[in-house]
Amino acid sequence: MKKRARILATLGVAALAVPAGTAAQEQASSSEVEATVRTVIHGFKQALQAGDSLAVLDLLHPEARIYEGGHAETREQYRSGHLRSDIAFLGAVTSETIWESVVVGSDVAVYMSEYTVQGEYRGREIDSHGTETIALVPTEEGWRIRHIHWSSR
């Protein structure tokens, strides 16, 4: 119950931080968390597209792991490596989400999506389909991205 109260307080919905008594209360809580998680994810993607590396890093948990292109990186490795190329790439192409879903657990939320990317980057035509899984955890600062796994073809 303490974890649930902390999550809800973080979201600023203290009115829902009462012992679960009905399915409607549980549904409202899950819906609020899901909406917040979507906001964090969409903000993260917008920051990447806008080239705002500080906003990107702010939404990453200090112990985040990013899996991309067959490599695993810490938040610091991503900051000093792939982040710049991800910003450049996403600034040059257009991406469209085909499908997205959020699954909310007691101390983690998982965002999943499929997307397409089209455009031109570094002189080559891009037309790809990708999937992503992003796990978020509640922190004192709000929900933060703890793990990302991007895959494309």
C-alpha cells in the first residue's frame, strides 16, 4: 500500500490514495498512471525530435539501460554516445506510431509500441518499421525511464 500511495502522490492525485475498496477505484488509479506514463514517453520522444538533450536525460532514470542496435548502454554511455545520433536521426525523418499500449504494475509501468520511420538521413532513403519496449519506475521526481529496447527492420 505504501508504494501505491507514493505513486499516486507523485502524480498529484492524492484523492485516490485511499485503500482500494472497489474495482472503480483501482481502474481510476491505473488510468491515471497510464496517462502519466504516456505523457512521459511522448515528452521523451518530443525532446529527442527537438534536439533537447537535457530534457531527454531528465526523463531517464540514473540507472537506465538503453538497448539499441544490439548494444546495451548505461545512461551516461548513451549521453556521451548514441544520444547525439538519435537526435540527428529523429530530427531528419518522420516517425508515426502505428500502435501503442501501456501496462501498469504496482511499481513499474511498461510502454510498448510499433512505429514507422520514413525520410532521408545522411544521403540514404529511410523506410523502416520498428518496435520499442520502455519500462518506467516511479521516483521522487515522477515516473522515469528505467529501460528502453528499440528494434527496427
